[in-house]
Amino acid sequence: MELSLDALFSGLVLVVVVATLLSFLYPAAYGPLSLTREHQLEDIAKAALDKILLTPGYPTNWGSDIFFSPSSMTSFGLAREGSGFPFDLDLDKVMRLANSSEFPFPDTLAIDPLRVATLLGLRSEERYGFMITITPALNISAEQLSTFALDRGKEVPSNFDVQVLNYARRPAAAAKVTVLSVLSVVSAGKGGDLSWVNSTTSTAFTDWRGRCLVNNTQWLTQIKSGLRPGDLKKAHVSIMIFAEYHGITSATVFDFGEMVYGSALASYLFIQFEEEGQPSGAVHVLNMTEMIVPPYYVLTGYLINETNGQSGLVVNAGGKSYRVYRVSSPPTDEVAVAYIIAKTTGDYFSIAFMRPPGYICYRTGAPSAMKTAVLDRVVKIGALHFVFELKVWREAET
């Protein structure tokens, strides 16, 4: 009996010793393995980010060619070919990622994120998901403080309270703010083209809170005094706000309730009107475009309607829901926004084409893993700066 008790006690001691050893050995063995996997995820994310931001992809003009088929792409990258500067992205390539409900884009021009994941090497032995977000480097917000009566029943913003935050979302003190106002007067001549365009800029510097006041009343008063009453009824004002802060430049469109948005790619403009059952010709697009080069210049060009032409047939395959226009003078990368004026039931409104939009989210799905690698860079797209963020995660954690 005593021998049996001794054997039982010895067995219990052995179990305790083994369990204790395992409690030390398991973290020692699994911990470095887990840490290695985390470092591998960071390395994979960094390699993907470098490929996206530092290479142009192949073919190198895949962004601007509206007849390009994603199936022929052998490498994915957003860098502007021949730039010579790091993190200088090709505007048209970025625009291919900007498909959203606010900035609708024909499906035939979209690039499937799963195809991009394959080209980035994220669909090999282990499957990885990714999400790209592109936001302005400076956050610009504006509050309308007062309006100016341009004509009976036509009030336009004239006084603004502008706030600028840096990319860390802290007040940007001493930022230079420029408000560009463009007034377009529609002619009564054949085609209803814009016959007269006038613009002005008002500049101020932000205080320690990142705020400043900007007033356009004097310019609007001068404009009104120089126009006939009949012209004022056909006048429309578009407003953009720019901010410069330590070499970083961002912009936003000030929307005071009359704005419709479209999408742009290379020299093409795409418009999708959402009203179902809208009769043909209910919205008349005027045959001129205004192109804004930050922060002072306004260029004009004529539109060529290609809705029923070859390019229109490509992007409208099936539904024919988009109107497709080509700008007679292709806009350069420095053009941050293009406007065209449209008329419906006697009222005029702007259609804005942001290049690129203020927010882009392009992804294979939502992050689902416990560990997600997050990397970001400040990049230049056209004339403006943005924060480019890449998230990468394993789609199946074991």
C-alpha cells in the first residue's frame, strides 16, 4: 500500500513538473513565431506600398486609356511615369480607383480590387486583403456667414469662416487660404454657350486655431454693377477654397446646395443623372467647361458630346445611363477641378469634376483579422497633396 502511494505521489510530481515546463516552453516557442508572422505582415504591406507608390504599373498608360482592359495589366502601380520624384502619382490612375455613389464611374472603367491584389502578390500561398484610402493632406472646412443678392431670388455666398487642419488633424496656424470665385454668364446666343467668365481670389492667413475670415462682397458688388439685369438672371457662381501649409496644398469645392458631381478621366467627363424617367433633354449641358488650376487660374475649353460616339458606347455598354463628353483641350494634371454649367427648367447649376475626389476608398473588403498592418505616406496627385493609407491583413488567421 505504501509503495502504491509513493508511486502515485511521484506521478503527480512528474505531472506538475511537466506542466510547469510546458508553461515556460510554449510562450518561448510560440511567441517568436507569432512575432515573426507579424513582422512578415509588415514586410508584405511595405513591399505592396512601395510597388503601388513607386512604380507606374504595366502598361504604363493604363490610367488614361479608356479602352484599356484590366485583363491585359501585368503590373499594378500608381506612380507617374517619368516624374523623377518619389510619391508623385498619376492622376488618371488614381481616378480609376475613385468609383463611389457620389462620384459615379462606369463599371467598364473600374479596376477589380481582387485583380489588383493578385498583381501585388497578395493572392499567393497566403491570402491577404487590402484597403486603400486617399484623403486631402489638409482638412478644409468652411461655414457660410452671409450671402450676396446677385439677383432677385439668387443668393450666393460672400463671407466665409474657414478652418484648416493639418494631416494630424490639428489646427494649421498661419496657413494661407485662398477663395477662388468664378462667375459665369450664359449667353442667349446659339448653343447657349458661356459668353463671359470672371473670377477673383481673396486671401487670408489662419490664426492659432487654424481659422480665418474671407469676404468676397466687394468683388460681387462690382460684378453686379457692371452687368445688365437680364445677364444676372443667367449668372452662376462656383467657389473653390485652397489652403497652403508648409509646402502642402489642398483644395475643396464649396457646395452651397446647387452642385452635381461627375467623374473625370483623361480628357473625358462622365455624368450620370439620377432622376428616373427624366425626359430626354430635360438637363441641357452648356458647351463650355471651366478648368481650375490652383489657386488662381481659370482655363476654358469646349465640350464634344460623345455619348453616342465610340467612347460613349464603350462606357455606356448596356444601360446607356451616362453622358460622355470630351474636352477640346485635354486638361493637364494641374487642373484640380473642372466645372460645366447645366440648365434645367430655367435654372442654372454647376456640375463639378474633382480631380481627384476628396475621399477615395478602394478595397477588397473590410479588415477582418486581429492583426492589420497600417502604413501611410503624403503623396502628390496633380497639383495637390493627399495622405495615402494602405491597410493589409491576412484573410484567414490560424
